[in-house]
Amino acid sequence: MADRYQIAVHAPEDLTNRQAKLVEEYVKSGNLTEATRLAGYTSPSCAQRQLKKAHVAAYVTSLRAQLAPVIWDASEIINRIQSLAEHGKQEQTKTKCLELLARTKAMLTDKVKLELPRRVLIRAPDNSTSYELGHKE
């Protein structure tokens, strides 16, 4: 499985190597399509049938139970980032954490979508340039 996880739960004897690989990749990534590819199954529906088998599902449950302390959900990650933003020792760390929090709330975007209900004329203060924006009527 992942290099950063030490798996103490061993695949049961009644699982094939491919079933064990499917379960480990699925638990690691949460992505059935990717786990299907890495385990060598032909389609996600075929892999889904494998995961519904009782002995395979039991292995999924045992791996998830073992990894539960190290797998964070989105709210836990956001809470930790927020805590660092509030209590971090370095200003650079606080700033980066605030930026990450703003991105999770879609407050920082690279593109701005502007929808105008009608045409608007924008002129430079010296009247040297003007732009028309919006829908033509």
C-alpha cells in the first residue's frame, strides 16, 4: 500500500492477490476507478462486484479501521489550518494558512465572471479610453 502507511492487517487467505490490491488501493485513494486500474481489473463495475463480496468487504472495513487515526476528512484539515492561522508562530505560516482557508471558501479565484444585465460604458478619468460591456439590446 502507500509508503507512509504501515499496514498491520494482512489480507485474508481467501482473497486473491488482485482482490487484496484492489482493496488496498481503494482504501488508500478512495477512487474506485484508479484502484480498478492499479489492481488490473477491466472495469469499475467488475471491481464493484468484488467489493460487495463479504470477505472482500471485511478486508475494506479492517483496513479503514486501522487507518482511521491517520486519515483526515476535509473538516479536520480545515480545522487544523484554521488553528495554525490563529496560533501559528511565524507570520508567513499564518498568511499561507489564511490563503488556504480563503481558497476553500472560493474567496480567491483566478478568474472573475462578470454578468451585466445591460450595457455599461466605462471611461478612463481623462476620457482617453472607453469600453462598452454587457449585452447588446
